Amino acid sequence: MDNIKKKLQEKGLKITPQRLAILQALMSNKSHPTAEMIMEYIRVNHPNIATGTVYKVLDTFIEHQIIKKVQTEKDVMRYDAIMDHHHHLFCSESERIEDYVDIELDELLQAYFIKKGIPDFKIEDIRLHVNGKFLRIE
Amino acid sequence: MDNIKKKLQEKGLKITPQRLAILQALMSNKSHPTAEMIMEYIRVNHPNIATGTVYKVLDTFIEHQIIKKVQTEKDVMRYDAIMDHHHHLFCSESERIEDYVDIELDELLQAYFIKKGIPDFKIEDIRLHVNGKFLRIE
DNA sequence: TCTTAAAAGAGAATAAATCTTATTTAGGGT
DNA sequence: ACCCTAAATAAGATTTATTCTCTTTTAAGA
């Protein structure tokens, strides 16, 4: 929790109970939750947090690079508190999304694109979207 | 245009002026348009097409694998009529999205994952989301 | 402790997408 | 070519996620 406070302070953000609750919710949840799911989770301890506040706080976090949006095909946004470079595994039968970290792969891709490049495009970041099926239930 | 008709027939879909217009719009537009943009485009020749029809037709096309949704961070859906395996280049400063085809890369990835695999996950499809900047204006 | 800019609350407003119901139409069968 | 019917479209109300506006509250530096 102190670690969460430090994160906000580093970015020059005021420490509020709402921000702490939302960031804590995000960091304890690896399932890339929606704003809805975050609200549900924090309403246990913060019954009167406003919907708009949650969206606003999430936007603030994104702006300050504390969290990221996850790109999906659905019209509900999902959020990710893990900022280290990683890829995503998407379940083709459910809404499940998991992180996939693979430094060896990153090096392979980096080497490939340094050698080959993409015409008229300056690469900043490469993310894999791996679609498939999870063989074990979460 | 006959080619578009054939596409619908192959999937057992009725050929309607609305479907032809929407698919034609999608195939002539490489910018991964939104439903809104498609409507604007086809309203020139089809002034009284209903919004709901456009969404319905797009869903039907997705269901029959004639088009695909593009995963973005925004809450407007974008559509792609190119079904051959390809990746996407995302502009970090605008809404521009372009296709990126690279068979050599696909082979590299395939070889990598056949060798290495992902624990408890059966890969069906791998897409790269390459973020960066376009060095030439469209 | 005081001050004030920043943040949160409440709920109205917006925008994309979906749903409902009535009407129309494509295309197979006669 | 003409029916017939299931499928498709039109129109517009509705839903859902998200954003906006305005007022009140609060964090944290002076």
C-alpha cells in the first residue's frame, strides 16, 4: 500500500482514498478489469464512490503512465496495471486476457526489425496479440 | 462488383443493395473505417440507409468472416475487409492504422512458437500491433 | 491552521451500438 | 414471370459505456 502511495507521489499526484482504492484494485487483479469491475470491487470498502470519479481517475493514471488500456474488439475498455513490456493472450471463447512476458521473443523481434525495418514507419513499440485457447481453467 | 456479389453468394447471404454498398465501401477504403465513415460514404448513393442496418450488416459480415474488427483503444469500432493474415501499424499521434504484411516475420514467429510454445495455451493466431509514427503523409 | 487548486460527488448529457416492431424484398419454388 | 416466405431493412426508441458540468469537498503546501 505504501508502494502504491509512492507511485502516485512520484507522478506528482495527490493521494486520495479513491485513487488508492482504484490503483490497489487494479494491482491486485490480473484479469485486466473493466471500470465496472473495479467499481464493484472497491464499493465494498468505498460504497459512495462516483462512477465519473472512477473513469476520471483511470484517465489520470493513463495520462501519467501508471496504467494502460488494453486493446480489444469489445466496446468495454479494459485496464492493465502492469507497465513492464509484455504481450497479451486472448481467449477466443471468453473475455479472458492474460499477460505474456517473453524477453527472448522481444529480442528476436527487435533484431528482426532492426535488420529489416518497416518502410516509412518509425517503430516505437511492438505488442503481440496472441489469440487462442487456455488449456487450464483460471 | 461481381467479385463482391460472389463473396456474398459463397457465404449463402442474400444480395441486397445495402450489403453491396457496405462491402464495396469497405473494400475500397484501406483506412479501416468506422461504421460512421462507412455510412457517410454510402449515403451519397444510398441516402436512406438506416444506421441499424449498417451495424447489422457489419455484424453479419463478421459472423461470416468476410470482414474483421480491428482492436483499438478507442470506443469506436473499426472494420477491416482484408482477411489475409496481416498485422497492423498504429500511429501514436493520430487514428491512422495501416496493414502490415510480412510472411518472413510470420514464418519466424511460427518457428519460434512451435519450438517454444506457451504453457497451457493453444495458439490460434498471432497479430502484431506495431505502434509508432508514419514518416510519410498518406 | 488556513488557503486554494485539485479532486470527488451527483446526475445530466453524449455517442456508439443494439433492440423492437412494422414493412419491404430477395430469391427459391411453382 | 409470379407467388410465397423467410430474411433483410427502416425507423426510431433504448441501452450501455463513458464524458461532461457544476457544486462541494479535500489534500497538502504556506
